[in-house]
Amino acid sequence: MHYSFTEKKRIRKSFAKRANVHNVPFLLATQLESYHDFLQEDKIPSQRKNEGLQSAFTSIFPIVSHNGFARLEFLSYVLGDPPFNIKECQQRGLTYASPLRAKVRLVILDKESPTKPVVKEMKEQEVYMGELPLMTSTGSFVINGTERVIVSQLHRSPGVFFEHDRGKTHSSGKLLFSARIIPYRGSWLDYEFDPKDILFFRVDRRRKMPVTILLKAIGMTPEQILENFFVFDDFTLHADGAEMKFVAERLRGEVARFDITDKAGKVLVAKDKRINSKHVRDVEAAGIKQISVPEDYLLGRILAKNIVDADTGEVIASANDELTDDLLARLREGKISHIQTLYTNDLDQGGYISQTLRMDDTNDQMAAKVAIYRMMRPGEPPTEDSVEALFNGLFYNPDRYDLSAVGRMKFNRRIGRDSLTGDMTLSNEDVLAVIKILVELRNGRGEVDDIDHLGNRRVRCVGELAENQFRAGLVRVERAVKERLGQAEADNLMPHDLINSKPISAAIREFFGSSQLSQFMDQTNPLSEITHKRRVSALGPGGLTRERAGFEVRDVHPTHYGRVCPIETPEGPNIGLINSLALYARLNEYGFLETPYRKVEGSKVTDQIDYLSAIEEGRYIIAQANATIDKAGMLSDELVSAREAGETILVSPERVQYMDVAPGQVVSVAASLIPFLEHDDANRALMGANMQRQAVPCLRPEKALVGTGIERTVAVDSGTTVQALRGGIVDYIDAGRVVIRVNDDEAQAGEVGVDIYNLIKYTRSNQNTNINQRPIVQVGDRVAKHDVIADGASTDLGELALGQNMLVAFMPWNGYNFEDSILISEKVVADDRYTSIHIEELSVVARDTKLGAEEITRDISNLAENQLARLDESGIVYIGAEVTAGDTLVGKVTPKGETQLTPEEKLLRAIFGEKASDVKDTSLRVPSGMVGTVIDVQVFTREGIPRDKRAQQIIDDELQRYRLDLNDQLRIVEGDAFQRLEKMLVGKVVNGGPKKIAKGTKITAEYLADLDKYHWFDIRPSDDTSANALEAIKESIAEKRHQFDLAFEEKRKKLTQGDELPPGVQKMVKVYLAVKRRLQPGDKMAGRHGNKGVVSRILPIEDMPHMADGTPADVVLNPLGVPSRMNVGQVLEVHLGWAAKGLGLRIGEMLNTQVQIAELRKFLAAIYNESGKTEDLDSFSDAEILELASNLKNGVPFATPVFDGADEGETRRMLDLAYPDHIAKQLGMTASKNQVTMYDGRTGEAFERTVTVGYMHYLKLHHLVDDKMHARSTGPYSLVTQQPLGGKAQFGGQRFGEMEVWALEAYGASYVLQEMLTVKSDDVNGRTKVYENLVKGDHVIDAGMPESFNVLVKEIRSLGIDIDLERD
């Protein structure tokens, strides 16, 4: 078994009972692959598939001019290098994007050429087509300096869908069937029955029309229409009555309207008897081919064909006419002996199309097309050309109608065709086939579709969404190009004169910047990042809206199994509309979700893994992952629980065709991180999954004692940790950098084998949390490719660590944990267990105003000395300053208009001649309620504006740091190269070299040590291989040095050029504050099982309940929070965590007493290898075992995978192992070791009952009381009502609303009420007067008229009612 370098340090004991047959796929694959396929950056133009950008270009080009003599052809596109890297884009507020250039060819044809077209001239050119945002390696985009995510959209797949209204439309409850053809792009075509069984069609939800108009428009005659939808009865007319061709099937179930007799006159079926199967057999046995029918049997039947007089050619009767006595008489007159009528019945052969045809008053194909034209363009006069153009453009023009490969596949599959490919437009056969199926449905044959089935909903990923936007931009360009192509020849234009890239840039910018699916990335912790990227939303353009989405769309569907998580979805109006991909789900080529299954053949479970989509899955019988398998890999139970077409059934093993790959494949990443999920109620599990995403990264992350085993995958795939790109030995580490000397076999020949990893230090995330990476390797460690070498935010030794392990006691404590309140020990705060660092970005801009330019300066009047001391000569705070609310960070003055001076000011001006009052102080100050340390300052200056000293200093420091970094890299690279050289040269025979070394001498290490290292290259080895290698390394070092010089110049150029700033902005300063947030009452905390609460009190450690040995609890939770919430998983987690901690303490004790290593190995084997997944501890060296043991001192981490976790027996075994009887007795544990006697810290007395105690992984959520606490003294007022504003952001007041007024009225507190409604609110004069009175020491309130009353009066007057206040 292979362990990575970090895994060896701390192995998580897994209780999984089933071996892992399929690894969790890379969690960001959907996003990265989708955008990669869109760009196809790494492929040469000739090898690009027709998808993404390539498809968008080829669908629009070539563009042909209106006269047809000029065309613009697309050849290929190329993406340039982005001008700034990701970090620079974030700092400068830019978009991380590549310039897109397309190579196009302008072809001009000779107008004079009499016969075939002759090319007159061709011009090729690369044309700039705008900038395309690039995806970062972690699946996000940097747009205007902020990280954003494009969420995938789950929308209705193109194709054809049949449904009914569930009897909701008509009062009788009759089912009205309908069909809808949805293209990927173009007009929707709907068919629907009305309550009278007439079939209508509508285009794009416009006015409905009889469907036969559409059939006539596609060239069908009424006869052809009837022939396609009905079978016919044949009649031979006689002078009295007629004979009908006997078809047995059509008579069964009918009531005989006359006696049916055989040739001998014997009655086989008597009149008014219902014809059954025996009657049919009798008639067939009698050999009857024709049945005589009376005249009235014909009446009311519908003719199937036009009847034409053979002699005159006159049409006696038309198809779809009803037979009447008159018509029969005319037929006999015309000597018509043979007629065909439609066969209909009330049961399964309705005459719907016939009835519809009767309603339709159009006569021919043109009239039908005109009717459609009038419906689409009411009021416009139809001409033959415009009518044809509109009709063909609706469904037959590839430019305006695109069914897409998915739509065609779904369409053909639903219609029942064998081929899944075809044209991307509709054909006449398609239109007809859909109507046929709809009529069959109305006749009671066939099934309607379930629109919530995941086979009918597909996922549109980033690449596809971006392609649609790009195509929309190109379409706008196409129009403009068409106009100008006509002038191309006359004006001798080049391709770049024709193409204006602005529409494309605007479309792309709008999509990435403000689309509903482009969202500000949730970056609170690595899990929230990864979940955001795996989200699928049914909202967005072309999707649903919250208001219209009903219950069915939001509900969990059987096809969600293994594709979409049934648990993780937001609470609130978006519930069920925003979902998360399941752990193993992926997208197939058509965009449908697939999930993996193991193939089962003849009861034997194979290791073959097939991905099935929702449609394919319905055809198979699939067993659960927990089905019992014997050693031979056979399903051993008599009956196996399985799923077939969404239903759970019990089947015999030999019928099973597939089996789930893992028990946890049903749920998403966040839900799979909840241990004992199977014991939690789904509603609470939903909260647990959602709240893990809100956990704030702690200062010192701590791994969960009880996990699920997927923590490492999440941490690594999220990109928050640093992985080694190649294996090697750690050469150097410091807080900001790890240097690895690459293994010889992984380094390419002649290349300098050093990898340098620069770590992210104290960087602000989108949610203001702190991203900081720490190395977890030491110099000399040997690491392999993909090993974790540095931890990021919320990770501990390469595992996700969202919270801290707390010793939890479930017991009430003086009402402080009433209603989910949480009581916490002071020790937790003192140890900084939940302390988190938040980084706030504060910025100020100096603009050019009408009155003059604003200035960033230190020279500000009336600024206190202690405030000035923090600013440097440019007026900007220095790094490291500790600031509190109201402190000045950046001094700024704004010119203000000349105002009328008071006499005092005039006097002062006359005496001091000062002009200081011409400017007002608009400095950047620390907002209220914030205390922190300045950790970084950035100054951006517009091109052409001189830089101040601070800006120059920042650039110089950055360049100096960069130069040092490059020098270090060069030193390491050279050191590595010379080391390799020494290995290669020692012992080699030379032809000559420095220090007059004789030919044929062998090189020694001493000789090399005496030489200057750069002179080693002058040595001339006798063998060519060494000589070539020497030359290669020399060139490699020179090349590296050249690269570093170029990189430095590039960096200097970037730093010294002016910054792009918004219009009118001269200078911008950003100040970054690090704010330390300790845990305090009012902070929201939660476990992973939806057990959330608010800290009510932080209790001194001596008052906390403690155990017999004096160990106090860290957290006291209310036991009543468990039974009604039904999230028992938290109790099981506590027991297992208790065992984990106990085992760690025992290992710590063994290390302290320095037991024999064999005994330590034996104890570890008892933990790891007695049950669940076994670990290969024998492969560990003694040193590795000791390192493992020392990392387990704080608790042995357990993994209890979702639906395959620890059972009661295993938990008890671990508790017994952790707490032998003598230890259990000291701690006051019960016999079953799952509860403890606790003592009151204040009195020392034991509590009456034993208490459940153990370790729970507890999180601090991003709802911190510091962000919510707010108090106002005097602040801004609303302009109209003159009442204080509301909300913390506006520094507003607390609203004293209706209900509060009622409360004061109820108390009869009239003066308090008067004060509230006047001077404390919107009595402008009154509040000024109160202040004056208070200053004078006269505590009297003179309440006046509230301003809002005046507003009310004005509003009433605006209605034309004169209202006046009468004064007594």
C-alpha cells in the first residue's frame, strides 16, 4: 500500500467495510475540462474539434456580402499571453484575460467574369477580436480584480417532450395532452389539445391555430393528412344498403347494430349484442369476407378520399365530408360503387384530426402559410416572398434554428428512430411524427414524459455558456461586416477595417461581469470554494425563475441518485433550484449527468466500471453498494435490495446487472464530510452541509478527530494546499518559500532540476478571511510527485480542518444553554482556539474635480498629533501601525467652493493670511467598530502623474524583493547544477583544463574544490558524453540567468508603467488591515450535524463542569437539542471522538515512558488492523512509526465514511482500548464507558445524573457579532422624512416601529412616546433645541411637529385635497 509523505505522518483509521474500487474523481474536473474544450488552446488549429470557440467562428463565417462578390473567411484563431499574472490582476483590479486574434481571409470575386466566379484578390490578416478571460488552475476567473465562478446551469434539454396538464385546466378534470419541440436556438413549436379534442399548434407561445394549417403548409393535402392518421373502412354500395369489408379486430367490443348472418342465413351475432372474441371467431370460421350493412350504418361516417365523377371529372364529395342521405343519393347517381370511410371509435381511435380539419378554413399550401405569417406578424401585408421566407426561416433555416446534436439525439430517440444523428433543423417528417405520437397518446397508447427526469434536463457548463455569448457577439459583428463588405473592393479595405471587436468584448464582459450565473466566489474556506464550483443552478437566463418554479421541479427525483445531491441545497426561496453535484458524478458528451456503476455478470461483481446516464440507468437493475459479497466476489444474499426504473425492489442475485461503486456516491462533497450522516435527519443534514461552508478558518487549524476520509481529497483538489509538481529532496524552506531539488530521473537532461514554490502569505479572500500557506516539510525530507508540501487556510497536514475538537458535555447549565445557546470555557478563548484573522481592504481615490484636483497629503488642518505620527510624509499610514475606529489611514483634502466667510473667518484671514479653509478634509479613516494592524499598502498612480515618495518606495521594495528572490533562485539552481557536475566529473579522465592539468589525469574532488566553480566549464573531459553534458549544463545556467534578467526587466516595466484607473481618478491607495477576531458572546457556532447555536456566555474555567480527574468541559450543550432534531449523528461522533482522544493520550503516555518500539507497533496494530480498513504498518521504519505516534498524541483521527461507518461494536471496542478499567474509574465513567459523572465547578458537588461527554468537531461560523453589533449617537438623516437612516452600513438608527408604538401606548407612557416620535426621530427644530437645552443644563424637551407629518400633508395635497392644520 502506497502512502504519501504527509499521509505517513498521520494515518486516519478508517472503519470502511468495503474496499475502495473507484477513486473520487478530481472535484473541479467539470469546470476545467469545459473551459479547456471551449478554448482548445493547446491544440494546433488544424486539429481543433468543431466545438467551443472554433464552433462559434465556423457557424458565423464565411460572411458573404449582399451582392455576393466579397466574402470574409475564417482560417484559425490564436490566444496571446495574458499581460498580467493572476496576482497582479487581483492587486490592480484587472481581468485575467488573453488577447484573442483570428486569422481571416478577405476574398474578392471578379464582377466582370461572365461564367463561373473568378477570384480577383485575396487578403489574409490577423484581426484582434477582444479579450477572453482565462480560467485559473482552480476553476475560477479573475474579473476586475475579484475572483468569480461561473455556475453550471441545469436546463431543459433540447428535443421533444410530451405531457398533459394533470387535469388542472378544465373543470371536468379531462387530461389535455400537449407536445413541445424545444430547439437549442430558435422558435419553439407547441402542439396541444383543447377540451373539445381539437388539436392546435402555436409558435413561440403565440396565438394557437389548428394543426392541419401546419400540415397543409408543409405540403400535405387533406387526403394525405387523413391517410397518415386513420385506417379506412371499405364499403361497396348497392341499390339498398351496402357491403363492408370485414376486419375482425375493429368489431370486437362494438355493439352490433344489425344481425350478422352467415351465407346460409344463420344469425351469428344478434342485433344489440356486444361482439366478443367468440363472435369474432365464429364470423372468421364462417369465412365471411364481406358483411351486408343497412343504409343507416353508413350515415354520419366520414369520407377518407375525394370522390370524383369518372365521366365529368367533377368532385362529388371531398375528403373529410360526412355521409348524408343526399350525398349517398348523389354517389349512386354518379355510379360510384366503392367508397372508403375513416375508422374511428370512442375508445382508442378518436377522430381528432378529422374534427380539426373541419375547423380549418385554409384551402391550399399558400393559404396555410399566409395564415401562419399573419399569426407571426400581425398587421403586416403578406407578399409571396415574405411569406415563404418567414415560413422557411422558422424551422428550416440553420442560421435561425438549431436543434443541436443533443436535441437531435433526444428527438430521434423519443420518436423511436434507430439513428441518433441527423439535420439540426426540423424536417416535414419530424413535424408529422410528433403529431402522430401525440394523437396516439390521446388514444391511450404510450407514456408522457417526466420533465423532472434527469434524462430530460442537461447541464450547460462554463464553456458552453461562454460560447453562446461569444456567438451572440459575433452575430452582431456579422451584421456590421455584411454592410461594409460591399465597400471592401472600392475602398481597398483590409480585414481589420471590416471587423470591429467591440460587440464581442461587450458580450463577453457582460457575461463574465454581470450574468446571473457569474457569481462572486464564496471563498470563506476551501470547502465553500469547491462547492461553489460544483454547483448546478436551474435559475439564470433560459432557466426557471423562483416565482414560477413549483414543488415538482424542486423535489428530489429518483434519477438524482448519484448525480445530484439530495441533501445539499439552500434553505429559503432557492430550495431545490440550486443543487450540488454528487461526489462521483460527471457529464457525458451531451451534457447529461452520469454516475459510475460496477458491472455484475452472473451474480459476480466485476471491477469493470461503467458510467450510466439517467436514461440508460432506467434499463438496468442496480444493487446497492452495501450488498453482501463473498470472498469470490459473488452476491451472496438470497434476495438483493436493488433499484429498477426508480423503484426499490428485492431481486435474486442473478438478475442484478450493475452495482453502486461506493455507499457515498449519492451525496455531494459537503454532505460526504459529515460523519454518521446516515443517523441524521435530512433537514438537519442539509443545515450541516450548508454551515460547513460558512466555517471561518481558525488561526491554528486542527484536524477533525472524527472525519469521513474524504478530507484529504477536498483539501488537495480545492487548490488551497501546495503539491509537489515533481519528486525530490527539500533543499530549503522558509515561511514564504519551499525549494525542492528534483530527483535525477524526473529532471530532464541538461535542465536545471530545481522547483521553487512561493507560498501565499496573509492574503485577503473574497469574504475577507485570511489565506495563508505554511510549509509542512523540513529540509532533507524526500517527497514524491503530488505530495502535499504546504498547508493552506483550514487545512492541517494536507487534510481539511474547518473547526476545532472540543470536549463537549451534554447537560443544562443554569439556563445558559436554553434554546440552543452555547456555554464555552474561558480556556478556549485564552488558547486562541477559535481566533481568526480577517483582512479588510480600505481604499481611497483622489479625483480630478471641477474645483481642482484632490490631493493625498500629510498636511491636514486640525489633525491630532498622535494621528499625524502614524502618517509618513506622503500622508499614508505606515505598515505595522495598530489602528482603531476613527484613526486616519490616508490623509486627503478636497477643494471646496468659495463660501461666504463669517466676520471671524475674515479677521483670521486678515491676520494669518491662510487659505486652509479652501479645502475640506476627506481622509480615509478606520470605520466604526474596527481595530486592526496595517499589513500592506498599495498606491496606484495614473500614467503621467508624478509618483509620491511612498509609491516609489513601494515599487523599489517590490523590485528589491523580486531581485533577492531571483538571486536566491539562481544560487539554488547553480548550486544544484554544480553538485550534479561534481558527481559527473570526479573520476573522469581529461584532455586538459585549468591549472595546467595534464592530459590523461583523473579529476579529483580536491582539484575541483581548488578551482573557481565557473572555471569547471573549461575542463575538457576525454569522453564526448561528459563533454556534451558539461556544455549543456553551462548553456542551461546561462539560459536560466538570461531568463531571470528578462523576468526582472518585465517586472520593472510592469511596476513602473502607469496604472489603469477609472476615468477622473488620479491616484488610488489601498490599505489592508488585519483584524483579529476572538470568540465572544453573540458569535454563531455549529457542529457538522446542523446543531447550530449562539455563544451565550464565556465562563471562567474554574466554574465549568469537570470530570473526576479535574478535566473541565470546553463546551456545554443542551441535551434537548438532540431528540426533537433527530440528528443523533452528533452523539455518535462525540462517543467516537472520546475514544479517539483517549487512544491519543495512551500513545502519548507510551512515548513519555519510552516503551519498546515493538510494544508501540502492537498497540497501533490493535487500533488500525483489528477492524475496518487495514493499514500496512510493517512497511514503516521505526523512525516513521515514532513520528506517526508523536502526531497521534492529541488523538487518533478516525474516518467513518458516509453510509459505511463505524457501528456500535467498533465504537465500544475503541472505547475499551482507549479507557482500560483503571483509567475509566479515575475519570468516573459508567460501566459502558459512554457517560461520565460530572462535578459542578462552583460547588465541587457531583451532578445528579451521569453526562454524555466526548469530543466534537465544532465550527465558528462567518456570522460574527463584531460584524453585526452597531450603535448610533448622531448620524445621517433621510432627506425627505428627516428620520435617521437604517442599517449598519449607513450608520443608521434602530427603527421604532408600529408595534413598539403600541407597546408604549399600552403602558400609557405618553411622554416617552412623544419623545420617540419627535425629538428622537424627525422633529428637526426639536432635536436642535434639545441639544441646546442639554448644553445649558436645562433638561426640558420642547417637542414640535414631526417632519414626516409635513410629508403626509404634501402627499395628500398632491391628490388634490387641500388639507391644513388648524392651530388653537
